[in-house]
Amino acid sequence: MAQISASPEQAIGRPANYASNLVALATLLQLLQIFLFFIIGPEMRYALAGSATCLVAFACLISRPNTNSTTHAWFFILSMIFCWVLAVGSGGDFSPASAAQQLAIPLWLIAGLSVDVRQWQKHISVGLGLVAFYAFYLAMTGPTYSVGYIERPANLVDFEGPHLSAYIVGGIFLYYLQDLNKSPIFSVKGLLRTLVILLCAYLIVEYQVRTVQVLVAVYLASSPFIKLKISNLVKISAIVIALQLAFLALLVASYYLDFTQFSSGRTSVYAERIDIISARPLATLFFGTGAGTDLVVSSAWWWDAKNSHNDFLSVLYERGLLGFLSLIALFSSIIFTRSKISPLALSIFSASVLSNGLLARPLAFFIYALIVSLSLRDITDGSINTHAQSTSL
């Protein structure tokens, strides 16, 4: 019997469908980690996380990079590995767990930029919605606890604090916001979407993680501005002016506030880290001291070794100026050239400047990567491409 050869369009579509399926499977593994966090042990969580990262890495390799931001993300990965190799070669430390967490972030970002997951959108929406209901259930029924003299509801994930739970819920909130216009608000789907948004908003307030609240506020404030049809020069100028005004406001506030207390010791830690970095030899200044080395005991947090609680400072500490500049280049390439996801990139940037945001939290970041994938494409019911219609796991 004669073989029927695939058309050129089908041949092109197959890698894209394979990549989409791999990202969907990785998303499922991430969701399993969330739902089973308090049931399974750390070894199983690491296995699920590692498997998800491997699937996403393979999806990135077989997908076609078609954006300048994707190139910057690959360069960010190469600079990361280069800095780690040099740090280990010069006697620095290396934590495989920290390296795996950090490597997963740009891989998920590349997947978001390159892989079309619309064929799995309904399944992803249902999974994230169930996470929101589960988080609300735990918050309502679980025991409260105190962190920083603040009473918090039971976490969705993590034994130590509310931050990872808040970033996950914040991601679901933004995901459902950009997905809200898919159904009439008074339809069953529309009402369920609205309910998920309201539950997430309630949890964001209750978790009381200020960086997540800032992230959401920056997204809501910047979205209307970014969508205006004005030149990039005007947008850049407006962002620079906004940063200058924010700096001026902080300068005025410094006369009335104790910033060390207000920042929970962060500003004191920042000053100590900058002193350490500035005293380094030239090679270490450029390439850092290795993955996981930012865990240091400080005068403000004397009881335990903690990181800088600032993503940019952590990158500068561990991967030096090379890693720091590649991170700035990556954010700039997205904020100023990818208008559909500029608000999301700007909000993540804001959280990273203020604290240890999403750059070492793949269990939350994957949601933001899914937002990137859906935001870059027109998302309407029935808009699935012809190759995606016949694809299943």
C-alpha cells in the first residue's frame, strides 16, 4: 500500500504540536506538585519539578525561536551556565538545587514565548481554577500562623511562609483577568471566571505579601498605558519619569520612616551585600561565586542564612556583572519590544526589584509563562489552529 506523505504544513506543525504537548504535560506535573505538596515528600517533589523542567527544556529545543526576546532568554541561560562553570573552577560553591530552580525560570519563559498552548487552554484554565478553590479551602479551614507578627491563613504550598502561595495565587489572578473576556459575564463560564478572580483577590489581601500586591497593582496600572498606540520612546520616557517620581517619593519618605524596619530588614541586608560585592576581586565581581551562595547570615537576619531578598542583587552576587547585565537585557527586550506582555514583564520586574520575586520560584513562575504564551496570541473560542485540533496527550 502506498504511503501518504505529510504536507509541508503538517511537517512544520508537528514540532509545534509536540512542543505544546510537552508544555501541557509539564504544566500537569507542576499542578500535581501544588495539590500534593503537603502529602508527598521532598524527594517526590524534586522528581516532579525536575521532570517538568526536562519536558520544558525539550519543548524549547524543538520549538522555533521567532522573537528577539527568545534570543535574549537563551543568552541569559548561556551566561548563567558560563558563570557557574567559572565560579566552580575558581573554587566557588555550587548548589544543584538552586541551579535547577534558577535554570527552570528562563526555560519556562522561552516556552511561553515560543510555544502555542491554546489547544490546552481550557484544561489549563480548569486546573488553575481548581488550585484557586483549593487555596481558598485551605485558607478557610486550615490553622492560621504568624510570620513577622502578622497573622496569616494556612498556606497553599510551602512550610515556611506565605510568599510562594501568594505568587501562585497572584499568577492565577492575572491569568483569569486576561481570560475574562472569553465568555459573557452572566454565563456559567463567565460567573465561574469572576468567582475565581474574586477568590484570588481575597487571598492576595489575606496572605499579606506586599511584593505580590505590588506586582498585581503594577500590572493593573500599566496595562491600559502599554496598550495605547504611542511610540516606544514615549513609553520609555514615561517609565523613566515614573521611576524618578518613585525615587523622589522614597527620598521624602526616608525622613519620616525607618526603612530598615519598614522593609523587614531588607535595606540593611542590601547595604551589607553591596559592601561584600564591592570588595571582591575583578574575576569574582564579573562572574559571581556560584549558585546558592547568596544564602548568608546577616546582622538583620542573624538567626538563619537567607538570600538577599532581591532578585537583581542575588543574581549580581551569584553570577556577577555578566549575569546581572544579561538579566537587565532580558527584561528590557520584553518590556520595550513585546507590548502584549510588557505589563506582565514590568510587574515581575517591580517584584524582583523589591524582593526575592519569581526568579527562583518555578512552581509559581510557570503560571506567568502560560500567561505570556496566551497573551502573545489571539485567544478566542474556536481559534485553535488546524494542527492543534487533532492533538492529544
